Amino acid sequence: MGRVTTSTADLWHHYGRARATSDRAVPGTFSWNWGQNAGPGPEVLGDLTGRCVGDLGAGAARHAAHLAVHHQPAQVIALDASPAQHAMATDLYAHLAPHLRIVQSDVVPHLQAMTGAYDVLYSVFGAVDFTDPRELLPAAAAALKPGGRLVFATLAHYLNGAPAQPDAVVADIPAKTPDGEATTMRRWVLQEHVWTKLLDQAGYTNITADRLPAITGGPPTADTPLVSAYRPSCNGGRL
């Protein structure tokens, strides 16, 4: 979803593959919580009519497809570094072009090449979780238009119950190679105040962090910090 810092070619090869064989529909809903079954929806992003929107670490592009079909954006760009995820998203939703554009790229160089192009950027447990925030957050700010907004959902703690990091520290989490062998990938699971500090250092304003509670029962889950921040407007004022 973000840059996979490992010698393994594609650690996202298996993610979402079983669902893609049986569920090819454009989702009728959009959720931010880990279980994808509760909480606020795309209204968090504001009115997207005529806007350019970027999904950072889009995976199979289900969230992006929902926005493209139901919320009248000028375009949603579904960005993912994984060849497997890009292929899956293309197979599922390429027919939604031109309102949905599916792009395979590492997130930071893409954002650096898109100065002032986006009205809204978002990540649902996507590239924000898997890319060094000291690189990604400034790149996202530069890619936003003045007054543009970044919104992301992330983990409040590790799925094994370990607490989130009190500083901008990465951890290795379990993953599988395309051949099914066990390996690890890097993930940033940070306390809300750390995200707020990093966003402030990257030049954002009007930073908020709300916590969506986990839905108990079923697979391992976690509360979801839902973080929002703005690029300052041209006049330097706070929105």
C-alpha cells in the first residue's frame, strides 16, 4: 500500500484476493473503522462534487470506487505501490474511468510529482500506515491545493494488543510472501498525539483526531483514530 521496505517483491499479493473472486460490485457504503461495519462514512471528507480526490494505499480500490460512483468527484485517483493490488483494482473497476483512475506507484514520489493537484487525500489503513510519516506527510501537504484536506484512519494499537508507539517508531509486523512464506513488513502504529505532532511539523493546520470504538467479536480488532488536517490556505490563515 505504501512503500514496502523489504527485499520481497510484493507482500500484498494475497490481500483481498478471496473477496475479489466473489464480490465485484461497487460498494454501496464507505466506513472508516477497522471492521468496516460502523461509524461515520464519506461525509467526513466533505462535499466531493467536482473535486480531485486521492486514495493513498487504495488496495482493491473499493473505497475509491464508491466515491467515484456515488459522490460526483471530478476524479478519484486510487494509488497503490503493489502490482497485485493494482491488477486487482484494475480488473474490478477499470470500467469506472475516467472518474476513477487506478495508478501503481510508490506514494511519496507520486505526491511529490503532483504539487497542488488534490483537493482531498485520504487513507483507510493504507499508505499512511506503511510509509514513513516524516516523508509522506510533507509530500501529501505539497500535493494538496491550499485549503485542501488530508484524512486518515489508522490503528489505535497493534492487533495483538500491544500499545501504540509514543514516538515516530516503526515496527515489523507479520506478512506473507507471494509463495506463502512468513516474513515481515513495516507499519507505523502511533499514539494520536504523535500523529498530531508530525502533522504540525509538516505544516498542517486544524488538526483533529477522533477515536472510533472497535466492534467487539470476530477477528482481532482495534479502536480507530480518525485524523483530519488541512493544508493552510494561500493567505496563511487557519481554516
